[in-house]
Amino acid sequence: METKYSWDNHWVSALAGIPSPRLTWYGEQRIELSGQVVSNWVIKTQNLLAGDLAAEPGGVLALELGLSWRDLLWRTAGWGLGLTVKNLTDSVAANQELVANPNLVACAVTSPETGSCFLDAGIETYLVSLSPLAWRYPGSLPAGFLDGNREVLSQADQLLYPLPGENLALADADFKVHANGKAIADFPCWCEQNCPGGRILIKVTADSNPQALALVIGQIWRYQGAAVVLEPNCGEIEKISSLEHITKIIELNRR
């Protein structure tokens, strides 16, 4: 039987005030975020979406931020507001269908080319730099685009808008998690047993997707664990495991 997943805002709110790392990301660079910083970033993004864009439950947020820590924070912010988060693809037809969705409230992308059709349709479109040191989008901002880095950072650290009282049920939660070469049949149960006080290394593969990764990290946070994400070809797993004091290693795949 398939596990049904939903997003619970308590997973992120419980991170507030925690000074120790709750997200460490190994990509082109290593970035480490405490629980408090994760909470602040999500709150700032929610203030942007709910305030500047008047996003409400049932709205749609489109993302083209890849497997990145910035995608994770935008995605969890959207889910926390009751938004459906859609991944942009290379399919022009799929993106045009999304542009025509009357519930689409915003789009966040890494390149002007990807966002041009949304901008032309009058959708608020944010350009986001994935660099951990980018407080603003580098270089000249193309006409019509909004600076996703600066716009988020300019928001208040306190949540200014109410969040939905009910958890958001998530569709397309189609993924597998492996540990020690074996598929984990009930990942929430595995997290309950292995995550409290632990540091869980997540090996993402070329076929991993951002939604699945956000769900996996959310479950780790739910059970008071810390997530360490390792992108493909971004370091020796044995060395990183020792450096980060890893307690368990899992691998995320598509079904």
C-alpha cells in the first residue's frame, strides 16, 4: 500500500529557535543552515507570497529551481500556505498549460528563458540565484522580472499572515528511499525510529526530484533529526559521513 503524505507546518515551526544545524547541503558549495535560519527563510518567503501576491490555499506556485536548498525553502513555504507547487519542465506544452492555470500566483526560476512565457502572461516571475552568497540576483535584472533573492530577504522575520489549520495533502508523492541497499517500506516509521537526535545523510541521484526530497527532509525534521544532502559527485561519502557525524545514510530515487 502506498504511503500517503501531507505537509505539516509544525515540522518547520518546531525549528524556530534551534541554533544547531538542521540542513547541510553539499552541492557546488557546502552550505549549513540552523533550525532558526531555516524557519526564518520559510517565514520570509511566506510573507512574500501571502503579502505581496495575496496567495491563498488552492493557489499554484511554479518552480524551476532544481535540486537546491532554495527550492526546498520556496517549496515548503508554498506548502505551508496551502499552495500546490508545480515543477517546471522542458516541455513547452506543459509550461503553457500551467501559464493558463487561473490559480497560478507566481513563478520562481533560475533563467529568464524559462520564465519568459510566464512573464508575458502577466504572472509575477522571480529570478533566483542559487548561490548561497547571493543576496540579490547578480548582474542586470531583465525587464519585468523580480529579484527573488532580494524580495525574500526584504520580508519580515515574523509571520504576518495566518497559515491554514489543516495539513496539505500532497499528490505525486512517488519515490523510494533505500537504506543499506534495501527499500524502506514505511519511511515515516523508519524516521520515528532513526531520526531523533540523529544526522541523516541523503544521497540524491540524477533521477531524484525536488518534491520527493522536500518530503524526505520534512519527515526527518518531523522526528527531530538533521538532514545532510549530498548531490551526485559532490564529495566522498565516507569522508563526509565522518566530518558530519552521520548516524544513518539513505538514498532517494524515483519509483
